[in-house]
Amino acid sequence: MTVLRVGIIGAGGIARDVHIPSYLASGDKVEIVAIADVAVERAQEVADKFAIPHVYDSYQKMLATVKVDAVSICVPNKFHAEATIAALEAGCHVLCEKPPAMTVEEAEQMVKVANDAGKILTYGFHYRYRPEVEIAKSFIDAGEMGDIYSARVHAIRRRGIPGWGVFTNKDLQGGGPLIDIGVHMLDTALYLMGYPEPDVVLGKTHQQIGHKKGVGLFGEWDHENYTVEDMAVGMVTFKNGATLTLEAAFAANVENDDTMQVSLMGNKGGADIFPLKIYQEKYNTLIDSTPAYLPETNGHQLEINQFVACCLEGTTPLSTPGQGLIIQKIVNAIYESAETGKAVQF
């Protein structure tokens, strides 16, 4: 395989603004041959804009009709699992947008099918490719922070409820800020911690703002049909003894408009990741270290670049199906704990 023939499933904003331009920036390594969306008019508009030759009103037709080596899954969360499994069974490598799925059972099936098919399955956790994360990972791998025993995760917007798409529809998304923006910071923390296995999860969700009309920094949202949480709070203990606390919100009465942050604490050092600052005790004093320079990078582009390279070279991507399963377990356990009022024990 010298050229990767790519199909796009879903013609919404993430496909139009991120996946397709990133594939095209890969040059002659990639050819986007088809796009499918149930809203075929939207798919045709995207195809016309980017000169994609084949347009379909279903991914089933696309997979059955045109030869595709790899696909990007860019549909609402409800359809991640079924589209991914269909593509894998059709012999395609798959880059599925986050989160992996709606349920743990779906994520488990995705792992099984990927393994049975011998195909690559990876997820759109593009924050891993940020230079701050790469540098922090180098510090951790070199033993500079010792054992990471605790983490704090924040993905909090003051009034950042999306006024577009299906982000406030629980039936299609599975939840709100936790499963949308929270998973990015959760994945970043877990990646830097070595993706430990969860042991006990306690969670609580709140819906205090989104169901009422109000000021929206992302435009107006459909408050009358708002069915997801405004905010989710969770605590996770891991089988290796580490702990993690999480707060994710579309709307909260806080100072900053948008906070995406991971903080780590180890027995030899700690760090805040965005922006990167390292905290250590050395030479009988306390040291704070910040990079004097960080390269300008595009996480989405690097993610696509790596996916293309893995497909062409047969290498393992940075985000694996097994890691996707762990994050799905934690997300669903937070929601389950919030509904039952009880901790979830694995």
C-alpha cells in the first residue's frame, strides 16, 4: 500500500474542519475517495468543496461499493461503535473520534473486532500530541517525577454550552461535558500516569444552568431540549493506589471562560500541563521549571499524520483500543454512580 485510500463517515464540523484538511495536508500519501452521511446534501457540499469523488447516504453503501483502506468516524457518539465495527469488518483501519462509544459493552466489542480483524483502531485524543504533554511525558519517563500517585483534571467552561450539533442531546451523545470535553483531559492524565486500571469510581452530575435561557459564549443553545449535565464531578481510585479527581462543565459560575488543565503529583515532582510548569525539590530548595520555548504544533494534524503512518507502516498508534476501553469504563462509571448515588467497584 503506497497510497492510503480514506473514507469519511460523517460530514459535520469535525470532518469538514479537522479530518479532511489534515488528510489533505498529508500530501500524496493519502487519497480521500469517499464520504458518507445520512444528510447526503451536506455530504455532497463537503465533497464538492474538497473534490471527494464518491458520495453516499450511508456508510454501509460506501463500504460495500468503493475500496477504502481507512476511515475516519465523525458521527455522533451513538453511532461510533456500529460504524467502527462495520468498517473494521470491511477490512479498514479506523480513526474514531472521541469518546470511543456510549457504553462499556460497545467499547469491548470494538476492541474484540479490531483484534479479530487485525486492523488498527485508534481514537481522537489529540491533546496527547501537544508539546506540553510530550515534554511532561519525557520528564516522567526519565523518573524526574517518581511515582505519580495523584492527578487533578479540569475541563470547565463558564458559559460554553455548544449552540450547534447534538452536544446537548443525551440520547445521541451519552452525556454532556464529561463525555465531550472532559474525556480529553481525562485521557491526557491517564496517558501521563501510564493508563492505570480503575478500582473504585464515585461521581455526581449537576444540571443547574443549561435547561434555562441565558448568556452563551458559544451562541444560543436549545435550553428547552437540554438533556445533559452542566457539570460532572468524579473521583477515581486505581488498582495501583493512585487517585484522580475530575471536574468537567459546559456552564459553571467561575472566573475563567475556559479551563483545560491536568495537574499531576508524584513523589519526586509534580506538574501543571497547560501551560507546562514542573515542581520539584532539588539541592535543598523548591524548584519551579517552565519551558523557555515550545514549538507551535497542531495536535489534530499530528494525530492524522500518525494514523496515516501507522496504516501504511503497520505500526501501533499512540492511542490504543485497550486504553479507549479504560476511559469508557471510567466515564460510564461516573454517570452510573451519579444515577445510583453509590460508588462503582470494578
